[in-house]
Amino acid sequence: MMRITSAISFGEAIRARRKELHYTQGFLSEFSGLSVSFISDLENGKKTAELEKAIYLANLLGLDLCLEGREHGS
């Protein structure tokens, strides 16, 4: 499990999973219908990436997104 704390760490997780699956950005673009530039921007931590598309791509790569509450003061 990877702790996501920023657009950068989210992008790193997406890139790592894509590479783990041996997918190129081009292949993922064709398969998902998302542009290569969107995938690249997301992987590079673009803060204004569309959330719905980012979640869709993560799910497509077999990543589940879960939010957990922290203990107060953490």
C-alpha cells in the first residue's frame, strides 16, 4: 500500500503500476480513451488533473482508492 499525500505521490503510484503491468502510455491511452498527454501530466503530478479521469485510470490499472480517517493529531 502506498500513502498518497499529493498529486506527485498519486502520479508516482500510477506510473509505478503502469510500468509493473508493462504498459506504455500509448497503449494505456488507446485502451482507456484518455490522451497520452493526460496520462503523462497525471504521472508527473499535475495538480489540476481531472479527478474523475484520474480515478478511472487508477481503477483501470487495478488500483483501489480508499480514504481512511487518521487519529486526531496525526
